[in-house]
Amino acid sequence: MEKDITISVKNISKTFRIPHEKITSIKGAVTNAFRSGGYEEFKALDDVSFEVKKGEFFGIIGRNGSGKSTLLKILAGIYQPDTPKKKKGVHPVKSRLLSGNLTGVKINGMISPFLELGIGFNPELSGRDNVYLNATVLGMTKKQIDEKFDSIVKFSELERFIDQKLKNYSSGMQVRLAFSVSIHANRDILLMDEVLAVGDSNFQSKCLEEFNKYRDMGRTVIIVTHDILVVQRYCDRAMLLRDGKIVKIGSADDVGDIYISQNISDNAKKMQDDDSLDKEDGKRRHKNNVIQCGAIRKVMFEKIELLDSNEKKLSLVKYDQPVILRLVIVANDNVKNLAFGYHIRDSSGLDIVYSDNIIENFKFTNLKKGQQYIIDWKFKMSLIQGSYKIACALSIPIDLKKSIVDMCDFVGSAVNFQVYPREGSFLYGKVHLDNNINIINHENIN
């Protein structure tokens, strides 16, 4: 193993047996062992190989169930990978870890793992006792723990609660304590599994500061996260997993973009339009609106695109980025008055934003048969991080007071896109309004 390689993984797989029946007793476990077909196999990792260099910040990303956490537990020595079938001339690689021999894994250095919440802790013990327990598991001596105890507690910001039982801690408090112990263990390699998923923004900032310190000291950090912004901002390289297999290993920017594009593709399949027109009945009622379909195809969409300010096609959008929603339509008949609008919906199908030309006091009249028209909606994308789709509609107004329109065309999933997380403070809600704040000073009233 080369000196600059901290972790080397060669062709490892991991298979779990999932019982068909839930076993709740010793008797059930014994009887189930003699039954055939009592379980099915799930391959969490499938022939995974990669290397991590010394001092590298390496991200592992992927959707839930892709094998990220399983891989991290193998690196930490909690799980053993499957034993490969022997082939002629091929010998399994073995390395000595705290847990023993791991086939296919070589690790050069001591590991400090921060895995799922609760590992290495006892809820019946106090925070103080759990510091000593967890630090001992990580290989620290009592003398080392005594010397660093005050610093561990101070970093976790749990001075007032350190002698309370851990079971009374919130999940965020437990994360802070566990992370503080992990970084004070002073190991060569830091394994982090969703450390930023729990905790407030101040704690997350402290975590990222510690990651940078580790990097500056030439130590290795491997982080599993769903936060693409963290991966692309802090990681040197990243690996994308899907269904236990490696999709891509490369620069953090490239891998992050592939992951987001993959999510868009998956969400596009998932977010099929449930609001398509019922053409058999000729009309559909939605709340108090009446949508008639007698004008179908009088005006039609030819193309719908989401563009940036340079008119380049977008699927990944930054928060507050200026965008153009371009509707290219063609009139198949002369139309005196046309209404056009759009919905932006989240991944659950909830309407987040809606607008149309009538709301915007913009009239579109006297469309000529055979003529093509380009309609540009321009706005800033002030949505929080997530997956969205745009639905677009064309209709002829009949009675606006009663919300009666004659539908021409409707595309339920016209555009699917992803919004990056906003830099800076965390956003709550779904949409951020462009606010102005004004403070008026008044004289003190006695």
C-alpha cells in the first residue's frame, strides 16, 4: 500500500439476510433457522473499489438505501464485507483493524468514527460517563480523557447538562457530544455519517471549521451526507453510490452535479402529473373553478424551457438566481383573447407558486392562425432547496368572475428542476419573499 493512500478498498460486497417474518422470540429464531425460504438477500454493496489519499476530504453521496452507511461501517470495522469467491491467481487483500481482519480493505492510520446516533453510548449513563465510555472505545486512555474532558464538554456546549442521563438529551445534544468526543480522539482518519443532518446552524458551522482544521493538519476526512453544497464546497473528491454500486468517482463538483441530475430524473418519473385533463368527460371541476375543454388545440405549446439570463437551459438552479420560463406556443385558430399561466409544485405535488397573465394585468389578444409566439416569464427563483416541477396552461377566458375558462393546452410536468441550498442562514418555509426592513426610532416614553 502506497504511503499517500490512507484507505484502499478492493472489490468488496455486503449482503444482508432479511427475514420474511418478524422474529420476536428465541423460539422463533430457532424454528425459522430450519425453514427454507424464510428470508431474502439484500445486496447493500456490490463490488465496490476506491482509494482515499492522505489529507483528502472525501465525500460519499447517494440516495437512501444506496449503501453509504454500510460502507462507512465496514471502514469502521463494525461490519465485515462478504468473503469473495476464490478465483485462480486472485488472493483477497486483508488488513488488521481494531475489529480484526477485513477482506478487501486496507487502512493506514487510526480511525475516529462518527456513525449513526447512539453507537458507543449508553442512554442510562450520564453525559460525563458517556464521554469516558465513548472515548475509551475510540482508543483514548483515561489520562488522555481527563486532560481533554473540559475541552470536550466546552465544544459540545453541554456544561449544564453533562451530569444528566443521556436518555434525557435531545438528538441534537447527543450529536454534539458524540462529535466532540470524535474530534478530540485526535485520530488520523475521521469518518462522519450525516453529522450535519442534526443540530442547529451554529453547530454545523463548528463542524465545518473542525473539518478544515483536520485538513490543514494533513488528516483524512470521509463524510457521508445529503448536503450537496457541503460536498461541493469542502470535498476534494466525491463518490456517488446507487443501489450498492459506484456510479462515479471524481471531483466534488462533477459528482454533485450528476447526483442532482439523477435526483431530477428520478423525481420526474415520480412526479407524474395527477392533474391532467379528463378529455372523456369534456370538463373537470377543481374546487370552485370550471375548466371546459372545447377549445382543445386551438392554441398549443410547442416548447417549454427554463433558462438562465444568458438563455442557456437550466435544470440546476441557485437560490435567488434570475431565470426565464420560456413558453413557445402556436395558434391553430384565430383567438381573440388568451390566458396563460404556470404552477411551480414541490415533490409532493403541492402548488408553491402560481401566476398567470390575468393576475399580472397583461392582456394577450388577437392571436392569428398559424402564428408562433414566444412568451417569457422572468423572475428570481426564491425557493428553498428541493425538487420542483413546472406545470403550464393555455386557456380562453369565458367568465373570469366565476373562474370559467375554456382549456386549450396543459402540460403537467413541463420542466423538472432542482434548487441548490441557499448560502448563509437557513431558510424556513417554502418561499422567501423579497423583504425591506425599516426601523423608526421613537423618543423614549417615561
